[in-house]
Amino acid sequence: MHSVLILGCGNIAGGFDTERESAAPLTHAGGYRAHGGFHIAACVDPDDARREAFAARWNVDRAAASIAALGSAAPGAFDVISICSPNACHAEHLDAAIALRPRLIFCEKPVTDSAAETEAAVQRCAEAGVALAVNYSRRWAPDTIALAEELAAGEWGAVRSVVGTYTKGVVHNGGHMIDLIHLLLGPVRLIAAGQAVHDFWDDDPSVPALLETESGVAVHLAIGDARDCALFELTIITERGEIAMRDGGFAWSERRVGDSAIFPGYRTLGQPTIRVGEYERAMRAAIDNIAAALDHGAALRSTGETALAAQRVCEAIRTAARAADPLSARTKQ
């Protein structure tokens, strides 16, 4: 049984599963419980009511307002430390977690507030021999993994273009989109950034951008506005059809190229095939992957290195937007 310390007792730590008891958990605590091979030994949160409710819901042995308040913990006392605290606390909590020498840290994204800090944290984990998994969750969704394999195998033919639409910050949710595109198509580089829109975070606007893969495929990063609705969708146009991720991965549609029934000699996209997505399986798959890494040395599907690669692109987009229009990048729209 692997012992776990959870830092932060909010929604992603366990709150989204407070009213759920499901084989498809959405949270760290829910994933650990569903797996059965982990024991949440301790949790930390400065909010007394939230911490106590979390400890009661997940049967946590020790709960404290801070890591220091947990009392003495020998290096190696925890096999896994989950960092689910607010982003501004990540750098501090990573340092504290590394000092406790777990075998693995499972960190929410972004790893830290800057690519430079993230790079330093990744390096410190490597030097300490601590594995670092980062919750870019779609890297664990079975249908996303299958699509990456299909694209790599050429089952959809050549990729012609990609459009990803997101809200709620270029580093925060745009990072999910860039990481997903990295998984499906490989590295991208920035061509141009558009006007920043502050739809949620004061310091992390949503920014439209044009990017390009190493093979020259155009990637259009579009934005909505989180004040209207949450939006995270991806459309890939290929030689043989169109694949579209809807509702963040809870649904997918596919259209295949075929001969037109109306215009002889023309080829068109057929009617869409809609299927339920497997995004709900991502957290359980992440915990399964973490267990396999601990027990058998399996490779992690989402790492500090892959997270850093996405964050660097997102920071480049944000920097380009500020350089093009400094006033709009500082003022809420």
C-alpha cells in the first residue's frame, strides 16, 4: 500500500468527488481510493473547515494547517505527494515535497507560475531522484491516446490543419491545449499572437495565436470568453476526414471523406459519427500509471518535461501579446 500526502484540500484534491462514489473519479483522492493500492495518510490545508471536511470524507489519518504543523516526517515517509494547492503555492510546496523525499510527486498544472521556476523544479526533482507527474489529464484519457496512435500510424492520412479553442488563461487552460497538441502532433512553434483578453485571471489572459508544427501544419489557437462559458474544443482536419473533440473530451465527432451524393466528381465530408468521450477515465488512468511507475518502473505519460515544453510555448504566446499591445495585456477587457 502506497502512502500519500495531499497538499491542498480543494476541488481537484477531492471536492469534485464529494458527492460521487464512482469508478470514474475526477480527483486525486477519488483516484487513489478507486485504485485501492494507495492510502491517504495525511493532508494539509490552511482552511480549517475545508481540511476537516476533506479528512472526514476521505478517512485521512493526519490533517494539518501546514506542512510544518504535520510534525516531524522522516524522508520517505510518503511514497507519493499530491500538490493540489493554489498555483501560487506550487513552487514552495514542490521544495517542501522534494525535501520529504517521496518516490513521486503528482502536481497540478501549471507546475509553477513561470517556465524558469518549472525548469528549476524539474531539475531539483531529477537530482533528488523523485519522479514528477503533472496532471495534464488528457494524456491519460484512453481515447486521446488512441487518437495519437492513429495519427502517428497514418490512419487519417496527412494532417492539414488544427483549430483549438479555449478559455480561462493561456498558461492555465491554454497549457492544456498546447500539451494536447504536443501529444497528438508533436512540438509547435509560435508564428504570431493576437490580442489578449482577461476573461478569468488578472495575470494570465487568454490569447489567440497562430502556431506551426515541425512538419509545417498550421495550428490556430482560438479563444472564447470564460465569462460566457467554459470552452475547450479541438478540430483536426486531415486528408481522410475531420476529428473533433467536444466539451473538453466528454464527446467526440468524426466525419470521413467520401464521394458527394449531389455533385459528381466532388469529395465531401460525410455525416458526423458522435461518440461519448473517455475523459472521465483520465484520473483513474493517471493513478494506474503512477502505480505502474512505482511498482514496475513504467514510464509516466505526463511528466515535468512535457509540462515544461507546453508552458514555454504558452509563455511565448503571452509575451508576444504583451509586446504587440502592452495596454490590452495589462487591462481587463
